[in-house]
Amino acid sequence: MNLAQTAGQRKHPRVDLSWSVLMLTPEGKMVGKTENISCGGAYIRCSTLLSKNDLFTMTIQTPNREPLHIGAEVIWIDIPSPAGRLA
């Protein structure tokens, strides 16, 4: 399933935002950036691959506001192909 396929299935509209994220995962701390966010979820890009259904906590650094501390679950994963396209 890719972003184009899921866009029409979303319950909440997404907004493109690039905010820094600190994630505390079963594998340890990692950093990432939001690609987009909604009331029901966020697309976060990071360099370390998490597993589907992993539970973790994250802190999203928002501009001009207090950081957001959120519990999260990995719902889906996109893996870039060697050519840089999403698989």
C-alpha cells in the first residue's frame, strides 16, 4: 500500500509539516522528522527501520509551543528501494 492508495482512505486530513521528533523505541533513542501529521497519526521519516506494531513514545518539537509528548504505534512502514523510490 502506498501514500496515493491510502490518501483516499484517511479519516483525518493530513498537513505537511517538518518537525523534529525524538523517539524512545524498543531499540533505543532515535531521531526523525515529521513528513505530515493529522489528528489520527503522523508520517515520520527516520534512518532506523522499526517493526510494524512496535510501541514507542515520542516528543515532537513544535515551533513556538511546548513539545508534544505522545504514545505511538507503528501502523505501516515504507522502505525506499535502491533507486530511491518507495517499495
